[in-house]
Amino acid sequence: QVTVMGLVDTYAGSMRNAGDANSRASVNSGGLTTSWIGFKGTEDLGGGLKANFLLTSFFQADTGVQGRFPGDTMWSRDAVVGLSGGFGSISFGRELAPHFLPTILFNPFGDSYTFSPLNLHNDVPLFNASGWSNSVAGDTGWSNSIRYTTPDFGGLKANLHYQLGEQAGKTGVNNIGANALYFNGPLALTAYYNTVEVNNPLNTAGSSVGFGASRQKAWMFGGSYDLKAAKLFATYGQTSHNVDLDDKTLSLGATVPMGAGKIMAAWAQTKREGTVIGADQTRKTASVGYDYDMSKRTDLYAVYMNDRITGTNNGNSFGVGIRHRF
Amino acid sequence: QVTVMGLVDTYAGSMRNAGDANSRASVNSGGLTTSWIGFKGTEDLGGGLKANFLLTSFFQADTGVQGRFPGDTMWSRDAVVGLSGGFGSISFGRELAPHFLPTILFNPFGDSYTFSPLNLHNDVPLFNASGWSNSVAGDTGWSNSIRYTTPDFGGLKANLHYQLGEQAGKTGVNNIGANALYFNGPLALTAYYNTVEVNNPLNTAGSSVGFGASRQKAWMFGGSYDLKAAKLFATYGQTSHNVDLDDKTLSLGATVPMGAGKIMAAWAQTKREGTVIGADQTRKTASVGYDYDMSKRTDLYAVYMNDRITGTNNGNSFGVGIRHRF
Amino acid sequence: QVTVMGLVDTYAGSMRNAGDANSRASVNSGGLTTSWIGFKGTEDLGGGLKANFLLTSFFQADTGVQGRFPGDTMWSRDAVVGLSGGFGSISFGRELAPHFLPTILFNPFGDSYTFSPLNLHNDVPLFNASGWSNSVAGDTGWSNSIRYTTPDFGGLKANLHYQLGEQAGKTGVNNIGANALYFNGPLALTAYYNTVEVNNPLNTAGSSVGFGASRQKAWMFGGSYDLKAAKLFATYGQTSHNVDLDDKTLSLGATVPMGAGKIMAAWAQTKREGTVIGADQTRKTASVGYDYDMSKRTDLYAVYMNDRITGTNNGNSFGVGIRHRF
């Protein structure tokens, strides 16, 4: 059987990132989670072996636009088929990049690409006066890829990701990466490393992975600890390129249960250095919000964010929204 | 649970609108209703409160093209999440424009954007020698919007619609409107009013809402009465702009039950005046057809239409089709 | 009720068609069947009459791209509504071209547009130094069409296809075709004929159907015989144009059951002659593979292919993949 599933997240607010000249009063999509719809299924092949598929599509719930940005593919969230069993799982197609789970599971705003400071620094370019481009190359999903996931070893799991560059006569141009995730009671730890030479969701042969570089290396460590009264989060990561440019990103955060919901607070700082950009840049972003659970599937939220980048306008944003899973 | 639903409507015919140089023999989509597919779901939150989502997409069943026209968005029919309860309902995202329900519920051809004279005048531009552009600006759906629907007061319901223009530093550019719908036995009445400054489904900052104007005001009254032997329909509406241009649209129609179906007849006249277009224009369109119900979900139809605009070729169209709801 | 269904087929391999300068290491979609997802439903209208719809969409499971190629429509696989009963069935919209079933049912690699020599010659243009364009014009699906399918007469069925060109004032520009399919125990036979003047999925008025021609005629005969130890396949077909160009295509193949799967071997040769291309061209393609059924819904496959065209590089390709139906 096929399961139809997805999530609609829409918020109203006043948005201004660092570098924006003005605020923009908006009804937007994806305050806490990027809206999506999709299909999945599993077939039992016997002997503990299963065949699985997953086909999911992002959309913008404010305008009905398909995808996250112009040029995004229809099934960019996942387009994958594979096998799972005692050996772990192997899958083929378009799926999560190595840095995705370590990033979203180790910050208080989860998979928010609107209000999570860490996600904003890593994955969201700003098309404004700040000229900020995302720290981590290669998108949150990798096309043309093969992924192997280990079995769970006492709370520890690892993923190996390999994306073929698909350039005729150049088998050496690829993306490769790995991550590890460890969950044990209140403690969780993560790490990832990857080398990116190919853009996503669609690559053009010979194109840069950012700043004129043809290769980026990135890694990050992260941890969280649940004290019950509060859950604490921290990550530290770096990127480097085959041109002179390095990013160092530190993020800290906490969630505090309150009523039928939780307070969320997060801060991230990215220092960008290298002759490619001239003077050093620092971006500091802080968000604080409250997420109220109406049910397991539906929550209401309110978030305030302050965003600063060296040498450009500060921005303050505020949004109130509803997220509904189906 | 998610419900998958939609409608496929395809017809074969010879089509010629006013201003077309020739007839076009065609297999087309959407003779009586624009074809669409989508997903909906409702979650009971307790205390009479519900969370709802609706995600629906137009398509052209003759070619498989997504959307109603080039540039239409994937989920342009509805992309909405909201809450409903004793207070009525509130929703966010992309959804019906204020003039949609008053227009389609008060003419004999319903939501036909091919054969309903009223809908053709209001919403369908003709890209031919007539140069006819739709009377009512802002599309049949509004993006980036918030809608509040009142509870039902003895057959009376009202909708308030507000679309944010989302222009940085210009919070004053928006769409706003309201409609009312009253149903009581054989009698039904409606009215709407709206001001449109923003195009849909996607707006470009500073673009015209038609005829070089940056703002259009539109209103309409309508009524229907079911005499059993026939149901009668009438509407009257006007549009005005912040340039010298006004449209006045009168529509009259009737449906007459016959056999397992009904005869449909409708006529609309739009008078367009203003220095912007030079000489006054009048468009007169009349359609007559028969709609045969094979079941509650599937019907067959045949429609003849005559379309005239001052100073250009007349057009006669004829189509025979099938509409299937799922 | 609506059924959600589809297929994900992804393979990893090294691909090089005739005329390619180099091999390309790839994770690609559609090794044995083009990946797709869609929706169908049937309504019982009583008296043996049914209303049916089918709405299906191709996608590329490696990147998540919608469609088979740039410019493909969202629902290009099928976008159809119709009626079926004792009279056979009639349907309207976008659906199979006349040559589709005779071609895919009478070669060992079925509906593979990656590894079936017959399908490659007929339907897949090569955008490389070979300049090879598909032999059969008009795509594997026809838009704006009406199809009538006869009842089954002792194993024999026929389909009549008519696609309106939809050119204003030119009712004579159309596609028209028919096929017949006969199944009787181990023996199966087929034939098709069509005249194509209109491209798909979207036509531009006055465009060529290939090689500067405005009309192509194509026909093919095919047969298969199941000896149990092996199943044999053969087809022979020709295309001609209203310019001086003719293709003659012969294909031979066999499948041999082995273990929980089958060996597949196929060969096709197309001779292309005419003043339009100058010197004659011959393309010869051979594929051999093994398809292992993990279940009725999921199979694994490995295929090797050699592809040659007069006067250009040979190409050898190899792929290993998984196909999962849902």
C-alpha cells in the first residue's frame, strides 16, 4: 500500500534578514518546516528483507509554487528506492545530504530554514546587499546518489553517501560524505564529514560549488543533552575550499518545556575568512520562540529572530504560524 | 487520513471566441469544470476545533500540462492550512478569491471557464485580435492570503479575504475583499466587493493589475430562484480602476431540468468604457447546452456558444464532453 | 476510490551510446521502465458501463526531475477520461500512441528506453556526435486525442487513435493510427500503422516531425512465441516521410527463464536512407541482461549493451538496477 503524507506550514509575519533594506510583511510557507507532500511504501520480501520507496516534493504553501526555489526539481525532497534488512539499508536516487540530519537534529529549531540560525548560516543564501551565500555546499539533498545506512549498534548509526558527478570522461568528480548519529537516553552526539564537487539538485559541468571553488570540504560535531527542565544543543563545524576561504560556525541553543509546548532559543555565529572575500565577515543570528502543540500533528508557533552580518543592515523578523502534518 | 480527489473534464469540439480568425477543431480540457487533482485532510483537535489542509492542482487533461496557463503554480487551486470551529474558520496560504464563489454559484454554467458567459467576461483574457482582457483583476485565487469565514447564520455566510502584497517597505499594497452568500429554500443571494493591487498567482512588484492601472475595485450582486420547472440566475457587477476604465457586466440565465439532466442557458453582456481603451466596447456572449448525469460523479454535456465583441469577428463554438469526479 | 500507483526504477552504471565521446558513470532513472507515479479510478455506471480516469506522471528518480525530458508535461504518461463497456472503450485526452504497445510488448526488454535496442532506435534521440534522431515521430503518447478500443475478439483487440492538430483553420493536420494485438496461448502477433503530422507532448504550428518533413508514415509487424525454454521475439517496421528519408528497422530477441528470473537478449538494426541525410546510416544495437524477481513487485537487473552507428564511435554501456512497483 502507498501512504500519502506531508506537511503544510504557513506563517504570517514581518521578515527582514541581515542586508535587507526593509521589512516585508508576508504570509509565507515553512516557518518551522519546509512544506512538502509525498508518497511512500514498503514491501516485505521475506527473510527480514524489505523493498522501500519514497517520493516527496517540496512546495510553497503561500503561493502554491512547487519546490523550494526556482529551478528546484519536482521530487527534490526524496526520490529514492532501496532495500533494507539486517545489513542496514541501501538506497539509490535523490535523498538526504550527509550534513542534513546532524544539522537539523542538533539545533532547537529543527528543520526550520526560516528561523533556525544554524540552518540559515549553513544552507540559505541571501539574495540581498549582504551577499551572504550558504556555508555548506551541495544542498540538503544529493541527486544521483547511493546511500548505505548501517544497522543500529546500541544507539549508534552511520550513513555513507556517494553522489556520482555524471560528467562524461571525468569519473573523479563526485560528492562523498558520511555521518554518525548516537542516541543514548538524555545524550545525543553527531558528526559528519563531506567533500562536495557537484551542485544540487542539478549540476552543470564545471560549475563552482561556491566562491569560484571547485571543491568544498565540510565537517561538524554536535551534541545535545536533555536535562528535562531544558534540553541543550551545541554544534561546531568548519568548511574549507580549494580557494582561500574558510567558514567556522558555532551554534548553541536550548528548548524549555512550558505548558503544552516548549520555548526554543538558538544562536549561531559564522566567521568567514579568506582572500576570496577580502575583509573577514561575521554573521550572528539569534532566534527565540514558542511552539504550542495543539495535537501530535498540529502546532502553533511564534518566533522572533535577529540577524547580523558585518558591514550591512541588521534585520529583525517575527512570525506566527501553524504547522500541520498529514 | 488523506483523501485523494479531483476531476477530469475533457471535450471535443470546434472552438472560436470573438476575435479568433478561424475555428479550431480541438480535444480540450475543462469544458464545464477546470480539471484538477488534490489532497485534503482534517484532524479533530477536540472541543469542536479542527485543523484542515487542502492542496489542489489544476491540469490540462488534453496534453497533461500542469496548471491553467503558462506560469501558473503547481498548487494554484488551493494550498491552504487552517483551523475551523464554532467561531467559523480561518485559513492561510493560497485559496479562493472573494469573487469566485459569488460568480460560479450564480450562473447556470457554474465553474466553466470555457462556456460560462459570465466567467469568460470576468476571468478569461483572449489572446487574439479582440484584445479582450478579463474584467476582474487578481485571478480566481489569491496567494499569500488570510481568509476568515463566519459561521452559518440561518443560511448566511460571509468570507473576509486579505492578501499581503509582500513588497519590502510597502505594507500598503495589498488585496482585500469580502463576500456574502445566502441560501434559503429556493432563494439564493450573493454579493462581493474587493480592491485588487496585487496580481496572482505570482506578483511582480509595481506591475499593473490591467490597463496600466495599479488598483481595481470590483463588486457584484447576484441572485437565483428555483421555480422547480426552472432555476433562474441573474448578476450585475462593475469594475473601476485608478485609470479611466470601467466595466459593467450583466448576466442572466436559467437551467431547466429535463430527463436525467438539465438544459442550461446563459447570457452575459459587458460594457467597457474609458479613455484607456478609446471607443467603448461591448461583449455579448450566449451559451446553451445540455448536461446529462450518468451518475452523481459522471456527466456528459453538449454546449453551443456565440461570442461577440464590438468591432471584431463573431465566434461560434460547440463542444461535447465528459466530466468525471473522483 | 482512487488508487495511487507507480514505479521507481534506478540503476548505477557506466553509460555510452553510439556517438558519445566518453563513458559516463551514473546513477540514473528508468533502466527497465521509465519511473512514474499516478492515480486511477473506475466508477460503475450500471449495465456494464464504467467511467474511468487515469492520470500518471513520469519522473527521473535520480534527480527528482519531473518528466522524461525538458519540456515534457506534468501528466504526459496519461491524462485521460473515458467510458468502457460491452462496446469496448473510448477515451479522451493524452494517452498511448498507436506504436507504443506493439513496440514494448514485442521485444525482450519491454518498456526500457535505456536498454531495449528497438525502443532506442524508435523513440530516443541521441544528442551527441551521432546526430541520431528517433525513427518514429510523434512520441510514445499522443495529446488532444480520442482513442477507441474494440472488445476482445478471441484474443484479438484493436485500438484506433486520432489526435487533433488543433491548428486554427487547418482541420486537416492531425495524427491518425491504429494497432492490433493478438494473444493466443504461446503465440502473440501485432501490427500498427500511423500517420504523424503533429509533435508531442506539445506541438508548435508548422513544426517538422523530423528531418524537415511535415508528415511521417510508420508501420510495424511483430510476433512472439513462447517455447517455455525460451520466448522468441521479432519485429519489422518502416517509416517514410514527405521528404526523401526512410528507416527500416528489424529487431530480434529472446528471453530465457533461469532461476527466479530470466535472461534477456535483444538486437535491433535500423537502416536510414535518403537524400536528406546524405550517405546511408545503419545503427546496430545489442543488449543482454538478467532480470531477477525478488517478488512480483520488485526485481533486480543487470544489462550490458553495445551500440553502433555508421561513421561514429561505438558505445558500451552497463547498468545494475532495482525496479519497484507500487
